[in-house]
Amino acid sequence: MMSIWLYARNLIVGLWIVFKRTFTKPVTVQYPEERPYLPPRWRGRIVLTRDPDGEERCVACYLCSAACPVDCIALQAADNPDAHERRYPEFFRINFSRCIYCGMCEEACPTHAIQLIPDFEQSEYARRNLVYEKEDLLISGTGKYHDYNFYRVAGVRTLDKDKGQGANELPPVDVRSLMP
Amino acid sequence: MIDWSHTALTIAVILGSCLTLAGMMIWLERRLLGVWQERYGPNRLGPGGCLQSLADMIKIFTKEDWIPPFADKAVFVITPAIVVITALMSFAVVPVAPDFVVADLNVGVLFFLAMSSLAAYSVIIGGWASNNKFAFLGSLRAIAQLLSYEVFMGLSLMGTVLLAGSFNLSDIVEAQRHQWFVIPQFFGFLCFFMAGLAEAHRTPFDMPEAEAELVAGYHSEYSGMKFGMFFVGEYLSILLLSAMTVILFFGGWHGPWLPPAVWFGLKMFGFIVLIILIRATWPRFRFDQLLTFGWKVVMPLALINLLLTGGVVLWKTGASELSMLP
């Protein structure tokens, strides 16, 4: 007998709890009119960025391609005779129909060249349009790291500076005089 | 002498408003379920999305109307019509306002019960004619459900009939001028509402079409407008359940200030919202639970209710008046 009252009470309480939801605001984001807030580190469309001097950051090291779990990144390295034989990608191709937006390429990149940005609106009618070439990927800005220039901190000799003259760099150590 | 033009007008108004309301209820249910689940529901077409049913209708009319080769064709085709026809027939005896009723039958309550029993046939033979195991299981459950609720559905109304002294629905409403029957007949109301939910195949008694278990239950094989008829029929029976609850227990058109038809509509709307709220909240019973519940709890309750009501009526009437009854 007690259990019947318990059932009845629970049913009524349930109705009341659901009815109270009449006065709460829906959690739905009405997408095309209302945009969801995407944090800056949100992993969306992949871009290739440039350093503050406007040069391509990518040094075609293939680390992103190697790190990619679905093998959607393809590139070909080449040396640029105009820029101190600096390595650059001859082509750089990302197949977004295969990309899973995991961000491994971004983590693998030693020069902050490849970055994922908060943009998810990549729908296409034809699947081949999801294959992005280098000119589609390359942006004119620096992405998330505005002041970072790989060759300024890499410790290597470039056209306009010698070893140890970059930012935060110490002069090279003479290993022959470095005694304990 | 029947005023034919008045009757025709009443039929047109009731038929039109029933079908429109059934369409609007589909939208209302989806919106309300949305609101109670903290989302929006259909809100795109028309103000607040109220034209959604129109779009659904266009879609369902233009869909392929497929009859499975293994189905019993004649029965399969005729079944969806039975749902809608029986539901609409019941509205013939629903008194919306004084003198605003298609057929003021002396046996209105019985007519309603008869029609609701006939509607159950559609579910049973629809599932049987589909020749599909899920539809068949749905029909089986419908029969089990029918066996459990039909008995106490009739019994729960007899208390009301006793108090009003008539089977005529207009008389029953008129008898509630000073006191709604929900007060003396509270258990009758509970029993009837429960049976009505089972009759309309609504949660928590929607076993015949349990989506989670039986695909779509008895109408698994139906597509296009035939499915649409089942759908509309279900909403018509919800409308009918609300209308009958209002008429039998909540004073029908009686109410202060506002015109009678408006009061009737408002009360009906309240019950429709309650039924949708129940759908949004309560889980589904197993059908053996419904059988047990129907026969062991509600049926005795309805009988005791009838017994007590009869006793009270007898005590109030007095033996002297009783002897004068025919």
C-alpha cells in the first residue's frame, strides 16, 4: 500500500519537474543566425601561416605528414635558391575529406607553420573541392603566434645573421675550450 | 423537425476544427516537448513554426504510397480509414456549447464507448494485415491493452451517468452547472483518464507502437498518407479524450464571463497540454504491468466507485421516489 503512494507521488513529482522546464531558456544555439562561441584554440580548418617578415614558416620537414594519423597531408620539399637554399614545400596538400581535425600536425610542427583555426564551415558539394592546395592553405598572417620567427630563434645561420645572433641566443660555445 | 442547415453548419465547423486542431496539435506537441527538453522544436515555418504541420502534410502527400507485397491488401488499405472515421464519428456527440452538437444522442456515452472500441480494431487488423512481425507484436499488445482498459473505461463512466441520470452528454454537462463531477467522481475521473490514455495509445500506455522496441508497432509497414491517417487518428483520439474528460468531469462549457465554446476550448487545451506533459515525463509500462494494473487495481477501484456512487444516489433520492421510477 505504501508503495502505491510512493509511485503516485513520484509520478506527480516527475510531472512537476518537467513542467518547471517551461520557464528555462533552451540551450539550443540557432546556428545560422546565432553563432556559437569558439575559443581561439578550437581545432578547425587548417592553415599555413607566415612569419612576421611575411615569409612562409613551413620548412617542409614532413613532421606534420608523419604525425597525421589519417595520412591526409602530402607535401614535397624543395630548396629555394633565392633564399639561401632554404627548404620550403613545393606543394602542400591537405585532403579535408579525410582530416579528423585532431591537431597532431599542429603539435608536431617545429615552426608553428601549420595551425588549426576556429572555423568549421567547410561544407562542399563536391568531394574533390575538399582537397586544399598550398594556395588555399597559405594565409598572409601569422596565425596564433604573432612574433614567432623560427629562423630568429633556431640558432642557425641565415642570410642576415650569423650563428648566435638571433633573439634569446647566446654566442656559440667553443667546444674545444669547454672544459670541466 | 431537424434543422438541416444548422446541422450541416455544425458538422462543417466541428469537422474542420477537429482536423485543423489535430494538425496544430502535432506542432504543439513537438514544440512543447522541445520546451520541456530545453530546446526549441519546429520554429521555422510561420510564426513560431505553427505552419510546420502544413509542410509535413505536403511532404506526406507527395510520398510514395507503398503497399508491401506480402500484406493483405484490402484490409491493409481500409485500416487507416477506420482510425480517422471512428475518431471523427465520436465527435458527432461532443457538445461544444448548448445547441452546438451534431447529434444530441440519448446514448451519447454509449456511442462514444462503441466508437472507441471500434477504433481498437484498426490497430489490431492493421498490424495483422501488415504481415510483419513487429506490426504483429504491436497488434498483440493492442489486444492485451484493449482487454485491460475497455472494461474499466465503461465502468468508470457509470458513476457520472448515475449522478447525471442520463446517457446524454448535453444533459451530463447541464447537470454540472453547480458542481463539476470531478469532485464526487474523482476516482472515476482517474480511471477514465487512464483508460483514455490507453485508448489513444499515449505514453505511458503506448505499447502497441513502442518505437524503442517494435520499430513503429502496428503501423511499421504503413507509409505516405496511410501512415498520416494513423498519425492524425492518434491526435484526433487525444482531442476526443480531452473533450470527453472535460464534458464528463470538468463541467463542459460551464464557466464564468467567457462564452461557453471558449470555456470548452480552454479546458480541452489544458488537458491536451497535460497529456503532452505526461508524454514528456513518464516512461512506458510493460503490457503485463498494464494488464495487472488494469485488472487488479483500476477495475476494483472503478467497481467500488460505482457501488459507492450508487449507494449515495439511492440514499439521496430516497425510497419513496425510487418506487415511482418505472
